[in-house]
Amino acid sequence: MDADRRSYRHNNLLYDIFADEAKGKDVLQRFFVALKHARFKMRIHSRLMSEYFHDVTLWRTKYDFRLSLTVIICTLIIQIAEAGFLVPVPTSYPVWEICSLFLILMGLYLFTFRPLQYTTYSLLSWCLCVFLFGQICWSRCVLVRRDSRTFANAFAVIVCSVILLPMSYALEFLVQYHRNMDLDVNQYGTEQYQNTSWIDFDNFRRYTVLTAADFKTYMKQIAEGILHILAFLIAVYVSFWNGLRRRFVFYRLSKSILLRNEVQTALIDKVRWIEAIMPTQVTAEYHQMQRQNEEAGNNMWVYSRAFDPVSILFADIVGFTKMSSNKSAIQIVTLLNDLFSRFDELCLTTKCEKIGTLGDCYYCVSGCPEPRPNHAQLCVEMGLGMCRIIKVFNCDHQEEVNMRVGVHTGRVNAAIIGSRRFRYDVYSYDVIVANLMESSGRPGRVHISERTYNLVKSVYNVSQGEDVQIKREERSGIAGMALTTVTMRTYFVDPRSSTMRRRHEHFGTHLKLRAVGPDRKDQIENTQLETGPDRLQVPKNVTKFGRIRSSTIGDQYMKTIGKWEMIQLENDIRQIQLLQTDPEKQIDLLNSAPLNPLVLNFLNHEIEWHYRTHSVYYKVPTYIESLKMTVLSDAMALTCAHLMITVICALEHKQSNEWTGIYVMYYVSSLLLSGLLWGLILFSSTVYADQLESRLLRHIYLIVAHIYGRECLLALLSCLPTISFVIFRLAITDYQEIMDRIVLLQKLAAVCILIHGIPQSSVTWCRLICCIGCSCLIRNTYRISPGQSRFCIQADDPMIGATMTGLRYLNLLELVFYTVIVNMIGRKNERNCRLCFYVTREAEIVNDLSQRTVQQAQQFLYNIIPKYVYHELQASGHGDLASGSFSYATLVPNAGVMFACVANFFSCYYREDYKGGEGSLTLLNSIICTFDNLLNRPDMKDVEKIKTINDCYMAASGLNQAETRRNFNHRQHLVHLMEYCHLIKESLDQFNDLYIVGSENFVVKIGYNFGPVTAGIIGTTKPLYDIWGDTVNVASRMYSTGLPGEIQVAEHVITLLEDLFSFEFRGLVFVKGKGEMRTFVCHRK
């Protein structure tokens, strides 16, 4: 129970009544459970949030208090009118007392224009309650000088209502009801009454002049007591639901803003990762192009932008193999991360765009995606800086490695290839030339091409290098561009001619590196809960409403609250900060909803339509304060009120001499009609149209649940008590019977009018029409009895002037006053219902939009970095790139690795003379996406794509060790990876059949291997996920030395998979670092 209570308190959960496909009886049961939760939510909340809630709703509190004062003033006016109409006392009229009351009330009204706090209004409400009691006593015992009941019950009801209700509702419902007290005697024409002066006839002398026979019977007292209770329950009902809705609006706004802030925080974190991997403008353009092509149903598209001229840099670590020979895989990744992080910083300094890493190779560009006029110089400076950084790296780690750098200038196609694990990459023949410049260079020098030299020859000192043979597209007659081999001059840049070299420069030496792996528990810090005054920081802007200081909280709270209360206090402060700093200012909706001030319709017609139809046709999340449940609770309250009034009327009628059996049929028919209406509303409130199978029931539901059908049912239910009263009133025709029940009839009439304020879900104009109609009906049945006539004309000489016409006007004034009160309550009810709906709708729209944005960013991020890796980084405290540098690396003892290369793409299909190469890249993207889509198969859950390298596709299996351990055997993921290799071959054949015309089909070479690998992320500003190890190197050699259309594997693979696949000996193949290896070709059995 405590856990549930804490959950509701801290998480502000909402209880969906129609969850789990509930309907009918289950919905009714869940409604009462939700009602219990709502009562619980109203009862427990933090004091801090309550103070802020009262602060933001202070304007509404002030408005309600002023409205209460207005009602009291009108009450006094009606009492004066009653005295004037019934018993005018011109010679002894208490002018001074009346003026004093008006001055007190007006002074209190003007006092509300001062900047008061909520606590002040609460105190004023109590004072107003006491004053009201005194005013009623005075007006009845002094002003009118008529006999009146004791006011102990009235005082108790008013005090209890002030405790349970806002003051305005207590006044609007109860005070007016108790104001209408009448004589406690049964006969106006008694001898004691006629011989007693009005000025002397008061409560304090009633027992000396009246006999026991003059007082009411116990049945009448019980009936009037029930009406007192009913009036009080009406006030409780309206106050409870309006208060609940206001709090739900407040908490829903708080939850919405908190969730939106969390979503934005998560989005910022993910966006940092995305922006670290590809430029921001590229991400926006890619998403826009993706949406446009998805809407158009186009699958053959690719994001590609041509840039010319651009300088491309490739850099390789010389001596890396020797360095890694005596180190573990995690140590190697940590060292690479240290070095590449320094390169990333240098990229930012030289304004180069990092493209990626290939093992120990690092490459970047300048002039793409943002064109730069000095791109060649920036790339050369990047290379010279890398040569200097490697020297510092050697000193820091006592290593002996060097850098070999190549730079070339030309055109590139910057593109995003694939639908999974894609990245921003560059494609062109010039990229191949830049790679050639690196491989043919010298350690410690920057090797530049002739085209680059022509751009920087005035800036750097260079030395002649060896000529290289490159492939370039050149025009060849009418055939257009043809790929030819040409000779190109090269140059080496003098390191001493660098223009950006500084003394004591260092890159990355301030970074603190730490390897994080899921199997190294000592490297993952567990966050410990801290409590204490120093941990709690209270913002200054929170002190506006609570005047809280951190020292005050430390002294006041720390000795009395525990750990969870401290967390709740911190959450409350953070939540209030978010509400105060919300750029949308949604908290202002509590005081200014977007409604038409006259008819209370939404200013936006779409929102108005949604309000009327959102819960009719399709199932939506339905909470306790929703319109659908409000109709149900209104129908229950109206039915119970009608039952109580009908029973009172029937019992009183039975005590009269005019009771006949036919009236039983009238009253029973009224109750049966009420039950039928209640049943229809119950049916429409406990199901949705899409939950009904019967066509007839669906039609009935649509009629009843429609706004006009709903209003008709509520109108009939709210008018039924008046009908029962009219039956009772018209049945009593005897003068003596009327005089015996005159007070009860007046109170019944008042309650029948007040009942129209119950429906929270009804529109104001419908309530007003019903109220006016019932008032007219009651007035037409009101008859001036002989006793009342005698009451007006049998008086002393100073009290002459009242007529029966005046008494009718007084009755009309009272009915109008009650109608105005009901209209006022109806407007308040409708406003709260609409505000609750609007806030819920806007919160859902904002949250859905935020969630979709986060999901898009999350999907984009998980296409770059594996989901489980990102979660591991977050668990270890490295999910935020802004927190500093880190190195993630983990050893996978048994992983499968495959490479698949579209062997003839660049030699046969890539042409830059047609759309700048975009058409060729569209074909390549379609091929890679075909490979990616194979990973959606359920049996490929252990296989994941690593990256694409130009026309080469790399995938692995078994990297997610937590998922792999769930497999029934240790080789299952390796079998799936081999199956994936065969699927790639088959899917490429299908692609050729669909899109390739002619004999020059795409062919693929595949290499497969398994063994231990190191998986990790290297880089800080541009982190990339990759795998390293001897297993990866062998798999790479398997594809590079393989045969087109075949899957080549090493000999040790056969021992593991020979029972599932057939293998054919291919021969001996030389593998760098391994020498001659026996290789085999794999086929399906």
C-alpha cells in the first residue's frame, strides 16, 4: 500500500478506466476504483506544490470570493424586499443597521483589491461564515421579527461546508437555502399570533407564546432535514468535482511540462551523438528527404550532395601492428581513442569534417559540407598537426609510432548509404586517389597531389615526390567519359612551414580516459543516494510563493523527513521551476482558457468539434475527470436526488387527506423513467462504439452518446424532480393541507431549482433553459393561500401596504435569484470541464510530438550506435558526450565477422559524368538497403551491421553478449551469420533480375570468420562504433582475396559449421600477418 501511495504521489499516475479492453460492468467497477484514487490524490500532496497551486490560482480564488460577497449582498437585498413586501415597517425600519451591513460588505469587497495571499482568503472565508450566521439571525429576528427556527443546524452545515468546500460554493448553495426559513408554526391565524405585536414576536419569546401543538411534526422535520442534507450533498458534489478537475489540470500540466523537459533533455543528449557523427545541416536535409520520399512511395532514392572542389585527407598509423602485438585488445582501443580524440580536437581547430576511421586509419575532408575557399590549406595543416600530435602521443605513452598522411583535392559525392548503421561518407575516384596518396607516402610527412600543390604552393615549402599512377575519368570521343590510367606528380610538405604551429601546443592531453566495459563492474559506478542539507539546492525563483530558503528547509525539514520525502521535495522544487520557466506558459491556462466568454465554446472550431466527438466513436484513454465519466457521475447524482425528492413528496402526500392510489402510479412512473434514462446513460458511458458488435446497439449508442442526445437525457433527468414536486403541489388543494406544508413546499421548490447545477458535463445554455422552464412551472403552480392573504392584510396599523401581488413578485425574485445562481454554477462547471479537456488534449499533442521527435532521434541514433551499447554508456555515466572524453571497449570472446563487397561497382557502374555520380550511388544505396532489410528477419536477431566502407558491407554476430547467452547453443549466432551471407548472395541475384538489364550483373565477394574481437567506441567529438582484432583482419582478407559470387572462409570455420553447410577447398591464400592460409568456399547443402 505504501508503495502504491508513493507511486501515485510521486509519479502522478492516471488511471485509465477503459484499459485492458474493459466495458460494461467492469468499467463501472473501475470507475469507483478511479474515484477512490481521485479522492486519494485530492487528499495527499506536498505542501510546496499546494502552495504553488494556490498561488497560480489566486486570481480565481479572488474572483470566487468577490462573487460570494456579491451573492451575500443580493441575499440581503432579497431579505429587505421580503420585509418590504410582507411586513413593511416604515416607522421602525432599521436604516442604520442596513447601512452598516452594506458598508462592511463593500469594505470587504474593496479589501480584496489588495495583494492578498491564499491563507488570507481562507481566514476571510471563516470570518465571512461567522458574519453570515449573524446576518441571518439578525435579519430573521430583528429585521423581519418573524418566528424562525433555531440556527444551530444552519451554522453547523455552513461550518462543515467551509471545511469541505471552497467558500463560494457554500454560499452559492447553502446560504440561499437557509435564508428562506419560514414560520415554525402550523397556523398563521392563531390567537397568540393575532394578539402579538410583530416587533415583540421573535425567537426568544417563542416558547412563552406558542403551544406544543403549534410546532411541526417529526415527519416534516425529517423531510426538511433530508432536504438540508440534499442541498449540502449538491454543494459537496459540485465542489468536489470542480476542485478535482482544477487539481487534475494543475498536475497534468506539471506532468506534461516535466515529461516534455525530460524528453527534451533526452533529445538533446541523442542529438549530441547524432551531430557528433554527422553535420547538423546534413541530418535536417536527410530527414526532410526521407519524409518526402516515404510520402511519395519512392524506394529508389539516396541522400547525395556533390562538392567540388574539396580536399580529402587520409592518415594511417605506421607501426601500429608492432605496437599492438604486446597489448590487449582493450588497451589498443584505449590508446586509439586517446590518439583519435586528439585528432578530433585538431579537426575542430582546422575546421575539417571528420568522416570516419578504418581500423588505424583516420580520414576527413575540408570544404564539405560547408564550402571553404582555403580547404586545401586547412587539410594540409590538419596533416601537419597530426604528425606533431603523434610525437606528443609517443612521449605520453612511450611508444614508437608515426603518421603517414595523404591529401588530394577533387570532387566528392557526400552521401548517406543504407538504412541501418549508416553514416555520412564521401564517394568518388578522388577519394580513392587520396587513399593512394596516403599509402604511397612517407612516415612523418604529408604527401599531397599535384592539384593540392597548385592551391598551396604559395604557402608551404615542398619537395618533389614520386609520380603515381591513378585512375581518372576522361572524355573519350562520343562514348563520353571513360576510366583511364594517368600519371600524377606528388609532393611532400615541409613540416616547418606550417602556418598554425604554436609553441607548447597540445591536443587531448587534458582529457581523462577510462575504458568502460559491461564485464568490468569495478569501472561502473553505482550512484548512491545522498541526503543532507548540502544536496538540496532551492532556486531563488521558488521563494515567490513559499518564501523558502535552503537553510530554512535544512532546519525545518531535515529533522522530520526521510529519504523519499527529501527526493519528493527536490522533485517538487524542480517541477515548480519548470512550471515557472515554461516557455509555453501553459500554467496560465488555469486562469485564462481559450474560450468564448459568452457561450464558453472553444475559440478554435477544430478543438470544439473534438470536444464534442472525441469520446463518442473511438476508444481513447478515459480518466476519472473525462467527459464520458462525468456524464456517468452526473446521471448517478441526478437519479439519487430525484429518488430522494420523489420519496419525500410521496410520503408527505400520503399523510394528507387527498392521497389516492393513482398518485402511486405517477410517482412510480417518474422513478421508472428516471431509471430508464439512467440505464441509457450507463450504457453509453461504459462502452465505446468500436466495442459493440450488435448493429442495433451501436446505433443506440451513437444516438445516446451524441452531444444532443446526451443533453436531452440530462435535461430530462434534471427536470424529473420538478415534475415530482409539481405532482405533489397540484395534488394538495385543501387550504389547511397547504398551510401545514408551506415551508416544506418552499424548500422543495428551492432544491428542485438547485438540482440543475449538478450536471458538470452539460452546456450552460441547456442548464439555463431547463432552470427557467422549471422555474416557470413552479411559479405557475404557486397559489396564494387564504392564510398568506390574511398574513399580508391582518397586521397592525404601522404595517399596512403589502399585497398578494407583492408576494408574487417576491416569489418571482427568489426564483430568478436561484436561476442566476444555477447559471453561475453551470458556467463554472462547463469551464472546468472544457479546461480539463483542453489541457489534456494539448498535453497529449505536445507529448506525442515530443515522443515522436525523440523516437526519430532515437531511431536515428540506434542506426549509428547499437542500442545496448548506448544503454551501457548511460549506465556507466558516459551517455552524455558533454561530460568529457571516454573510451568504451569490451572483449567479445566468440564473435562472427563478415565482409561483403560489391566487387564491380566502381569498375563497372560508378560514373561521375551522369548526375555527378548520384545515379550510381542510388543503385548502391538500394543494394545496401536490401542487405539491411534482411536483418529485420526474426532469425537474424544476433546479426548486426557494423558499417559500410564505400562498396563494402561489414556485419558481425554475437556482439550483444546478453542476448547471445539466451541462445540454446553457443554457435547459433555464427550459424545465423553464415545464413545471412547466403541471403546476401541470393538477394543480390534477385536485385539483378529486377533492375539490371544486360549481362553486367552486380557480383559480391564475401569473407567470413569468427573468433575473439574487441568492440568499442573511439573518438570524443566524433565517436564511432567499430570492432577490431585479428578475427576482423582475417575476415577482411577473406573477402579481398575471395572469388566473385563466393563465400570464402578459413579452415577452422569448417570444424564448427560442416554439419550444416558444405565446404569446397579453394587453395592457399597469402594473408598479411598470417602467411599462407588454407581457405574454403562455403555452399548450402
